[in-house]
Amino acid sequence: MDRVVYVVSDLHLGPGYLPNGDPDPLEDFTADEAFARFLRSIGPLHAPVELVIAGDFLEYCQTLPEIGLASPEDDLGSSEEESLRRTRTILGQEPGQATSGHPAVFKALRAFMVEGNAITIIAGNHDVDLLWDSVWAAVFDTIYPPGAAGDLKLVPYAYTLGAGERGRVYIEHGHEHDKANAFGYQMTQPFGMDRDGVLRLRRCWGTLFVDKVYNQLEEERWFIDNVKPLPRVVQLGLRNDFRFTATALGLV
């Protein structure tokens, strides 16, 4: 039987929940159990099923935000070791972290694969960190049950499904068409060397803005995450907190 494909995008799994049960101020995803139910509901309907996560599966910019602030160069972000720390935090595997990560989601994804289904993950502008070998290995080992019938794949840029009479479906995250969030080279050259000889992720303007401005705004004013588009956030910031917003924009 031909596989049935479900496409989801922009889950933005981040640092998770605080000890009191509240989401971390920078957490965008609070539907852990609902997503697990979704996976349980689609798995038995068809065999096999492929789940495509079309970018921004994980939210690195807002996990351990001090890492983004500490990078020595604006056009470069985290090192491989720093991205791995962020990954373990999201997975719920980093000892000593105050937040929980999202272990329930990864447990559900693993169970989904145990049933013989497949998962394809496309890297987005908020989880380009997946392109580090050790980062992908950590995610792979968490989700993939050894001997599973289905594949777990990482796609750096775009994914095409189908080649028969019924046509093809082309899937990409889309950030490379946005000047503020494009990394360039269709994600084939995601790394650069800083002045100290440390290999780091390239950082687009949108990520730099989140690292240096947006994270602090959201920690203090959680509701701005519901304000779209981003220039509207800047407009409101200039109107209501001119000094901070202007200074932050000047830094960017």
C-alpha cells in the first residue's frame, strides 16, 4: 500500500515547563498531549504513514537564550556544543535545567515509529542547529527505535513527494525566500568560523533580532508572541518602550 503523508510545521518545541507547571516565558508550544493524541490517531488509520515536519520543529533561539547573546559575532550563532546543550534541554535530557523540555512529544514520536511509520524533518530557520552531526544524532537516538521499519530522515532544505501520474508535492519551510530569515545557499553552507577559530552556525538577521531583542521583550511581555507581523512588534515597542526598543534595534 502507498504511504499516506501528513504534513505539519512550526511546532517550535522549546525549553518546556517550569517546576510549577507553567510554561517557560519563552515557550511557544503547549500542546504536548494534544500532539501525542494526534500521532496516536493517525497511526492506526493507514499503513504505513509518513509524518513530514516542514521546518521549525524545534525552537533553538528561545532555548537557553544566553547562548545567543554570548556569540562573539553578529552573523554567527551557536557552536556545536552549545546547540547540543540546547537540544538536550528541549529533549528533557539536560541535568540541572529548571525547565522540563518536551519528553512526552518525543516519546509519542518514538511510539509512532514503533508502529512502522516514518518521519521526515525539514530544517527551518529556527532549528538550523539540526544540521550539526551531534545534534541530529541526539534527536535521532531519542526518536528512532532500533530496527524500526520506517525511516527517520533529516532534510536540509526541501523535500519532494511522489513521481507518478498524480503528480508531485514539493515541501520546504520557506525562510530562504525571506530576506530577514534567509541563510543563503539553500542551507548547504550553514556554518562559519569565528575570529577565535570556533565553527558556528551562520545567523540570519531574523535570528539576531530574536537573540538580542525579541527574547527580552517576550520574557517581560508574553503577549507580544501573538502580535503579527514582526514589524508590528517593533512599532508597538517604539511607541510604548522607546528607549529599550530603539537601543535594541541600534544594537542589531
